[in-house]
Amino acid sequence: MSKRLTGIRTGLFLRLVEGEPGGEPAGGGAGSGGNPPAFEAVTSQEDFDRRIADRLRREREKFAGFDEIKRKADAYDAAEVEKQSDVEKANARAAAAEQRATEAEAKSLRLDVAAAKGVPAGLVPRLHGATREELEADADALLALLPPATGGGTGGTPPRPRPDSTQGSSTPARDNGSPERREQMYRALGRPVPSA
């Protein structure tokens, strides 16, 4: 028994020297001399509730202020995401603008080559190539496939016929003037020319 008393006295002395008031063991009742506290059985619901509440209080004290730290960390993370989102948006806008500029330069170069080579306007989008030399070679190949230009149309295409306003109507054709014109129309249709 004297050995146990010596351990308790040493533990109390150490706690007093370390500045723990009241001589209560640190860490929830464990003696600093290595002697565990005597086991006390839980005998009532109130005793059990008191011990659980005490244990919960100690755990909550460990994490006091955690909610504030978590809130600040969440705010920081949100700001980082927003900042990165702004950077990504700016990068996407820059990439889109660069792509539009590249496409405009390519279109301008295609138009220049087409004008210099005499490619019809309807065939300009068919020119392919990344450089002026490639576009000129493609224009030459395309022009070689087209029939030679005739004097009637522009760019090697024959002139289109004019529309006839009386075509498809149920009303009789208007008198187009001369009897020669009327005869010409009947012959073109393969009908006999009526006598006047």
C-alpha cells in the first residue's frame, strides 16, 4: 500500500508542478504514475447519460472552431474554382478568336488565289490548301477540269435562258408582235402554223 500511495503522491506532485490545478488526472482520469483509475460500473441510466455527455463535451472541445475553419476553406475553394473558371473562360475566348482569325485569313487567301487564277465564284469554296502555292496548284487543277470559256457566259458557263412568263399558265399567250415570231414559236413546238 505504501508503494501505491507513493505513486499517487508523485502523480499529484507532478500535476502541481506542471500547472494542472485540482490534482485531476490529465486525459480523463488516468493517473500520471501509470495507475489506471478504478473501474466504476454504470449502475443507472442517469450515470450512463452523464458519462456520455462528458465524453461528447470533450470531443466537441477538440473540434471547437472547426466549423469556422471549414467555412473559410470552402470559401477559399469556391474562390479558386471561380478564379480558375474565369481563366478557363478567357482561354476559351482567346482560342475561339484565334480560330476565327485563322479561318478569315484562309478565306481571304482562297479569294485572292481564285481572283488571280480566274476561278468562278461558285467554285471558290472547293479550293483546298494551307499555303498560297497549294491553293494555286489546286486552282490550276480545278480549272483544267472545267470546259474552256465560251464568249456567251462568264467563267466558262453558257448563258441561261430567260424565263417565259406565259409558261404553265392557262391563259392564252399574248400577241408577241410580228407574225414571224408567231411562226417561229409554232415550229419550235412542232405544231402546224395556222393560216391567218
